[in-house]
Amino acid sequence: MAHHKSALKRMRQSRKRRLYNRLNKKTAKYAIRAVREAKTVEEAVEKLRIATKVLDRISAKNVIHKNTAANRKSSLARFVNKLKFQQATV
């Protein structure tokens, strides 16, 4: 247990930030999962738009690194484009 006031405050801040980061990462994870589990192309495009917003927001708040967000958005966009191509060829 901490003995200094500043250490106690730091513990409180860390706990609050940890919960905030966990919530935001979980939100991003669910948004990404929703894109990957979409049944139709239209649904996937709409979910991609939402996931992009979520990833941009949490990278702006430094919950995740901006390059990590960019990589995930790129991966999801490739997935949706592949889905579009598969539906067009069927």
C-alpha cells in the first residue's frame, strides 16, 4: 500500500484510466467483430463506418496508437471489399 498522498492519487488516477481504456478497447473489439460477422455487404459497409468512427475516436484519445487504428481500419476495409467482390461474382 502506498504511503504518500501523491502515490495514493496516482493509484486512483491509474484505476480510473484503466477502466476507461478497457471500456474503449472493448467497444472497438465489438465494432470490429460486428463488421466481420455482417451477413450482407450493405450491413458490412454500415458496420465499417461505425467501426472506423470508434477506432478514430480511441486513437485520438491515445487509448490505442494511431498506426494500430489505421492498420485495423485498413484490414476491415479490405475485408469488406473482398466481400463486395465475392457477391458481385456470385
